[in-house]
Amino acid sequence: MPSVENFVQFHQDARFKKARPIRDEGMEFLTDGNLFESIEEQITLDSNSDYALILSSNQIAKSASLFELNLSQNSPSQRFKGQLLRLCPWSEDTEGLLRAVTNEAIVLKIRFFPESS
């Protein structure tokens, strides 16, 4: 249940402190002025499942995407021009992308609104 106490405890948790620099580094890619075309569809996410947020110029993951977004033509920053932002269910295929040494993609493993937090 959301509360100030839970917020404070979460930010003091050693697991969060370890993951925070990784999270902050990943968020840098989503907050530098790049805008992606929006979709009108609603998607349902499972709070007990992991997902892969993938930024790449091609379909390097075999997993089916929940959505794919193209960089908007009027994006203030064209840093990721020609690339897609995709959300896929976590799978062995997306796990392999994390282990691969490549500059072809940015892959983040995320969980939305985990029940245990």
C-alpha cells in the first residue's frame, strides 16, 4: 500500500540502492528529449511478470512485441532516429540480448508495479 513510510523503506533497501544507478542510467535514454509516436491501444501488464524494453534499429529479438514505437519526426533530439522502442514479455531470447556484447540495442529488464514492493 503506498505510504510515505513504504517510500522511505524502499529507498533505504540495499537491493534498491544497488539497482538505483542502473535504473538511473537506463532512464537517461528515455528523458533526453526523444519523443516516440504514441499508440491509441491499451495493453495489459502482469505485475508478476518481467518485460524487456528494447531500443534498436531492427527486430533483434524473436519475441512478440506488445507494442512498437517509432521516433517521432518532430522529436527535439534525433539521437535514436531510425530506431524502434519495443516492449516484449521477458523470454530466453530477450535474456540472450543482455548477455550479447553488441551496440545494436539497449535492453532493459523491467517489472511494472511489482506486488512485492
